Amino acid sequence: MLVTGGAGFIGHRLVLKLVELGALVTVVDNLSKGDATNLDGLFDKIKFLDEDLLRADTTKRMLTGCDVCFHLAAKIGGIGYFHKTPAESLRENALMNLNLWEAARESQTKMVCLSSSMVFERTEIFPTPESAIRTSPPPITGYGFSKLMAEYIAMTYYEQYQVRFVIARPFNAYGPGETPGDYVGYSHVIPDLIKKTLDGQCPLEILGSGQQTRSYTYVDDIAGALLHMTERSENDDFNIGTGIETSVLELAQKIWRLCGRREPFKTRSIPSYSHDVKKRVPDISKLKALGWRPSVALDEGLMKTIDWLKSRIGQYHLP
């Protein structure tokens, strides 16, 4: 098994599950976004390679003799990151996918494409089924479009070269393993809000009105779903999520309470970014039909994430 981006947020949880199942795992990660400490305790059980997937010779070597490749490596971040790096996200994500799928032509590796709910940036169908990809307008952001390109690469390489694939679209992943960024929007909303809450910010700053809704999905549920769909399907696409909508304001209130803040909950809206999607919720009936269900409720997952961030980053403190 090959896991690209295996030191990253979702990647390291997938690697852990594969190791627990007894799989022989090779992790490829240049640590530009991932963190080697995510793999603490696993280095004697895996093969770790610091390699550049933008090089075609690297991907060809990586896939030789590989039966399944979970491609999780990507230029990724929160909404602020997408707006700062639109061309870089599009260019590097596209190149990595093209290099890997071209290598898979020879190796006949089964490819698992980690897409994103961002491919549905402009959908008007809610809850959003997988079939909406064929009727919704394409994404506006460079990152969203790079993920749509990844899906088309997977589908066309199967159509012409019979490279087997599975496309997975996680909706708003969160959990231990993702730290807050240097600026609002660099990472995703949950670590951003936890950091500000633990740092004593009041009123709590939120992007936009707070009425934006998401379907927050715990990282271990996503890792489990990736294994579940890969074992049971191929040449198909699946949404991964809970199907439960939560507004950013509701999320902030939960985090405030779970962090133990005693003051009255107050927020202050700051201007959001131009491509901040107002509603995002998946139809997960297709994956449920394969026998998968999410298992971690939002409050439980948030508490695990808060505890991890408290233990990981010593400068966070309660007021």
C-alpha cells in the first residue's frame, strides 16, 4: 500500500488504520504540509520516503509493484489559504495527479483519489448527491477546480487506460492532527475557533455572518470510509460525511462550552472571503448502501480535538 501525504491530517489516521490491519505501508510525504510527529510510534512499522510527487520519475518509481495507492497529498488549507494560493493549488495538485495516474498506466495500481466537497462549490442541490457533479457549475476557486480535475483524471484514465479508481469526497474534515495556522483561514474553521477560544478571545471572531452551514466529519470516520469503499468498490465515487448541517455560529457555541469558557458567549463578525460557500451538506446514502456509517458525533469529536490541541500546543491557555 502506498499513501501519499501520509504524514498529513487525514493521511496519518489512514496509515494508522492500515498498520493496525497488518498492511505493508509506504508513506510518501515531503512534509510541506504534513508533520512527521503525526507518525510517532509508526516509523518502525512503515517505510517513509521524503519525495517530490511533482517529479514524474518519482511517481513511476513509487508505483512500481504497488497494488493500491491512496493519493492524499495536496496543496490544501482553509478558505484563506485557497485565496492566497489559487494558481499554486491548481498547478501543483494537477501535476501530482497527472504524474501518479500516468505511472499507474504501467503499474496497473488501483488509485484512490481524495477529492473534496469543494467540487460542489456552486451546487444548488441539497443534500448534495454524487450525481450533482454532472449538473452543477464547476468550482470557481483554484483549489476546488484542481479537485474537479483530479476526478476527471481518474475517470478518463480508466476510460482510456483501464486504471481502476475510487473517488472519495470528504465533507469538512476535523479532528486531532490539524493545527491552527498563522492567520485566520490558513487552516480549517475548527482549529481556528478552538485556538481563539482557548487563547481567551472575547468576543469570538468569526468569518462572515456565522450562518454558513457545513457537515463536519471526524477524521477517523473519513479514514475508515476510505478503507471501506476501497475494499468494496471500484470505478465509482462517494461522498463522505454525516449529512448533518451545523452553522458556524452553532459550532462556535459548542467549542466555547466544551473549552470551559464561563463568560457569556459573544461573537464579532469579520469580513469573509469572496468564495465562502453558504451551504454544504452531502447526501451519503450511496456510501451507506455499502454498509458504512459515521460513528463519531460532533460534540465527542470536538472534545477529542480540543484535548489534542491543548496537549500539543503549550501556549494555549484558559482565561
